[in-house]
Amino acid sequence: MDYTLKRSKRRKTVAVKIAQQQLTVYAPHYVSQQHIHEWLLSKESWINAQLNKQSQQAETRQFPMRSGNCKLFAETLVINFIKDTKTQWQQDPSTGALTLSLSARVKNKQGNYQHLLESFLHSQLESYIEMRVSDYCQQMGEALPALIRIQIYKRRWGSCNRKRELTFNLHLASAPTWVIDYVIVHELAHLKYLNHSMQFWHHVAKFYPEYKKASDWLKDQGASLQWVFE
């Protein structure tokens, strides 16, 4: 048991103080170390209970929320935060509510809740994009891309390279699906035209006539596509 020992000539008895999850023992100058050790062992259950209580209070102050919400495909997603035996996310099939569960042993609660949320949004966006890429490839007479990736970008919504690899911004998970479709068509069009020429935009317009509306939406609303627990 780790503790700080403070002796005093004026003190007549042994006492303990627990503050900020730290244990301090106050003892008379003449009391032996062995006696202090035995005294602490007799109080071990009470001391551990107090330390655990303070630990839980500290976690509550760090991350006080038990519920919150964010956007999934522009719809409000209710999120519940709980402690459990496993660290995982689960979505209720009837209500759509998302539960983020963390093991009690996890220390960085807020960071790990954020990681779980990103993992969930990644899975939802990936499933949607893969489905729509397949649909649009058939419409556009295009072979499927070599690879589809999802990651967080700061200044772009998607990218396409000469290897036929497409990457999409994870923040799109909070956008309306009609906006996501525009980004998909935009990147698929780059498989034919790896530039922003007039031919490229004609190709986009052919398969997504309202591309200007979607592009303007991203310019105006794109900054709001972030996951802040409200």
C-alpha cells in the first residue's frame, strides 16, 4: 500500500487522510513503522473503499455525461455512455440508439468514448459508400475502384489517385445521404478524368445533376460535420 508518512512530536495517535486519491498517514514520532503497517492493514477495506469512491468521482468530473447525441446521415443519433465488462459499441435495432460501453479498467474515458463513436460511424459510412459505389459504377459504366478507404481529412471530402484508390472523409457520416452521393460521384468521375476540367464536370452532371447544390451545401454546412457530445 503506497502512502506518505508524516510524523509529529505533538501527535498522540495514528490517523489517515485520503485526498485526491492519495493516502497520507500521520503518526507520533515514537510509533514504529511495523505498528503503522499493521494499523493500515486493519483499515485496508475502508481505505480501498474511499480510494475507489474518489476515483469514481474523478471520472465523473472528467466525463460527466451519461447520454448525448450526434448526427448520423443528418439524423439525430442518441448516444448512451456506460461502464461494462467489455469495451464496445452496440446499436439498438428498434430505437436506433447507440450505446458506447467501456471497461472499468479503461482510464482515458472521454478519449475512448470518442474512439468508439468514430469506429461506429466508420462502419456505417463504409457500408453506405460501398453500396452506393457499386450502384453508381454500374450507372457510369465504370469498373469498381481498386480500394476504398475512410479517414479523417481536414480540408477535403474525398480523393482519387492513379491507382484507382478512393478515400472518403469520415466526417461525411454526419451529412445527408444526397450529399454523400455527390461526393461518391465526384470521386468516381475522377477515375475517368483525374482533373477538374470541363469534361470532368459534364461527367459529374450527367450522373448527379444537382451537384452544385450538394457542393454548396458542403461549403456552407461542412464545418458543422463534427462529433461533439451535446
